[in-house]
Amino acid sequence: MNFKHEELGVKFEIPEPLTLRHLEIWEKGRLDAMEAGARTVVSLRWLAARLIVTNWECEALPDPKMNKDAISGEQLRVIAWVGLEVERYVQGLLSIPKARSGRRPSQP
């Protein structure tokens, strides 16, 4: 899956299909971030997303794996957008449609 934000100057991909292993890596990233003391949703989303992002291109943040405490406002906007988009994508894949009222879901 390709993601691009012209204004922020960021482009990246998420593996397709997203496998159970990718999902485990993403979720472990969230858990590791919490254990390391991440306290914001932005941090949790970003630290998980960057583990499954591929083909990264961004002038403001050339290496998504870098760790640094001081970031610019532009870098923060990139981090916030990427984390949110990856989480939306993953959660969309995990959503289960509701069965219609009064009907049982079909069985395989």
C-alpha cells in the first residue's frame, strides 16, 4: 500500500498483503514504546508504524529509524501523519463487519 503527503514531502509503503507477522511487529512496537515510557498517542503510533514502513522518502526526516529527542515542528507533523495513517490502515484491515440483525453469520 502506497502513502504520500505532498505538502509534508513524505512517501512510503506498507507491505501488501500485510501478514500476521507484520501485525505482530507493529503491535510489539506499540508495547515496546509503552514499556520505554512513551506517553503520547503520537509516539505510540510512530514507534509502531516505523517498524513496518518500507521505501521511505522524506527530506525532513531522512531515516525513520533514527532516535533523537529534539525534533523540528516539520518532523513532528511527519511523525504524526505517518503514525495515524498506518494505524488507520491496520485498524481498517482488522475491522470485522457487523452481521445483520436476526441473521447468523455464514459459516465456512
